[in-house]
Amino acid sequence: LKAWDCVTDAHLYFVNLHLNLPPPQVSFEVSVEARSCPAEDTSHAFTIKPAGFRDTLEVAVTYNCLCGCTGRAAPASGKCSGNGTYACGLCECDAGYLGARCECEEGASGDMHQAMCREAEGKPLCSGRGECSCNQCLCYESEFGNIYGPFCECDDFSCARYKGVLCSGHGECHCGECKCHAGYIGDNCNCSTKTDGCVSSDGQMCSGRGTCACGKCQCTEPGAFGETCEKCPTCPGVCSTKRDCIECKLFNSGRLADNQTCQKHCKDEIITTVDVLETDDPNAILCAYPVNNCVMKFTYSELASGKSNLTVLKEPACSSAPSAVTIVLAVIGSVVLIGIILLGLWKLLVTIHDRREFDRFQSERSRARYEMASNPLYRKPISTHNVEFTFNKLNKSYNGTVD
């Protein structure tokens, strides 16, 4: 909107609302706020016009400066220290008096009055952002916002910002502190408490690999990345996840066989079929799963664009069945091999037993001690016989033996 002949000391506020009605419509709300009352009760008018249109609208302005309570004014009221008229909750001081309660005379000043304008001893008067008049601070006006408080210590523009926006646009600044709107937290209200953006396509919070903070996933699983930590080439179970997408996209089978479910869960998967699977890519992960006594193999890698590249064999790899001759030879070979092994074990046990017996014999032999004795079968070559005889010689007799 454009405005002409604007009213002095009046501010205009425009709000345009887009209505979803056929045909499309736009509704404008215009608010006029008077900053002061004119000296004379005169009427004013201004003109507004939508940009790009020739139609105009003239708005007549009437000031409403009189309150209904003015008829109950109390001159020389005690609420105004007897120095003014109490009307509509305010004191209108008599000439020569100042203050909220008309308690001060013009020109009166002193340390006591100034002390009432300091937040603490040593602090500047009115925080350096106002003037001390009759025990109270009159805060300066600022182009950045409002300065307020008993000592002009507060304002509505010194709060924390996020990307240059006060309180991130999700809160109100009160005395240097952001008061966040519902659904937002943090010093600058930039942290959303909603978790909708952290739910992955499989319904898990951050794919079970992270935590949701300020409406965004912070991945804690090593190797995980993506808006919902859904990308993780090195995580266990990634092959089974990609298998579901291969089955539903290529063969229309598996637990994601429903077309809408498949498109939702596998929207970032690029699947390519090949006759021979190359595994020379160091960044690719080789996966395999059984299919009807065969093995389906595929490789999985992440692209710089954030999509997943899946290279799949056109047909599962199946091993050929062994022939009858091969089976018979394998059985015979197994029997012979088992026999040789058993024979070797028997020979080993016998050798060990004989060696132990020989060692025992040697040990007993070394401990044996024999006494000297004659052979009972031995006979001396010389035999001795005793023969008794008697003879006389020279009338002498002799008894003896002859050898």
C-alpha cells in the first residue's frame, strides 16, 4: 500500500492477508495510532492506494483524546502531594511542580534525588540512558526500540540474535532476555522443540543413529550422516536396509513391496544392474543375501550428491550341483583319509607305550645291585677222595690218607 497526506504524529500499520478463495484475494488491515493529541479538535484525512491499482481510499481520522474519567478530577489531591490535580489515575501538576506525585519543585536538585536514579552505588544515573528528574528517570528515546525500567536499565532490542534476527524471530525481547514463543527454546530462541524433522523414513528418530536437538539430528554413530542420519555405509545392518530397496524396486517383493512405501523409503537409491559385479572400488561395500538356494550380491556406496549407489547382479549367483561320481569319490576319499588318520593314531600310541616300557627297563637296570657268588653248577677239575688204610713198617703202624 501507498499513503499520501499522512497525519502528523500518527503511525500507520499495514497487514495484508492472502485469502485462498477463487479468485485469489488479498485483504488489507490498516491501523492508525496517534502519538499526541492536536491542540484543536480538528479532523484530518489521508489517502491510501494499493500499488499497481488506480483505485484509492480516503480515510478520515478523528482523535479520541478525552477520557471518561476527566469529569471526576480531584484538584489539590493528596495523591499529588497537594500540588496537582488527580485525574484518570495520573497527576497533572500545578505550575512549578514536577514528578509522578508532583512532589518536586522545578529547579530543585540534590544528591538525595540523584541517588534515587541510580540502580546501585557507583552506577551511572539512569544507566546512562536517561535523565534524572525529581527522583525518577526519564528514559531517552531510541531508534532501535524502547528503553524502560525504573533506572532505564531495560530495553527491547539488546537481546541475543541469530543470523541477525532478534531472538531468531521466534520470541520477544524483554529487558535483555529473549522470551521464546511456544515450541522454541534457547538464549536466542533458535532451537525448535519439534521433532518432526528428525523422524527418518522408517519411522525411527534419527534412524536410531543419533539424537534430535533443536529440530535437527546430531548423528552419534560413527560414519553416519544425512538429515536423519540415514546414510551410514559402515554401520551394521546397512546391507539389510538396502536389500529391502532392491527387492521392492527390482522384483516388487519384500516388506516394502507396496509402491508408495517403496518410493518413500527408497527415494535416494540409484540402482544399476550388471552381469558381472566389480568389487575393486575401495569405497563400495559388498553385500549378499540368500535367494532360493542362491546368493544375490550387490555393492553399496554413497555419492557426493547424498544419494546411494547400488550395483546389483541381474541374476542371483547359483552353484552347480555335484555329479554322482564326484560324490562317490568324495565318500571313498573321506573313508580312506579317516582310516589313515586312525592307523597313524594307533601307531603313535604303540610307539609311545614301547618307549615308556623301555625307559622303565633302563631305569630298573641302573638301580640293580648283585652280590658275588659261585655258580652252583660249576665243578673243579681236580677231585679229592679220602681213603682210609693201615700198614706196618718196621713194626710201626700208620694211619692216613692218600691223595
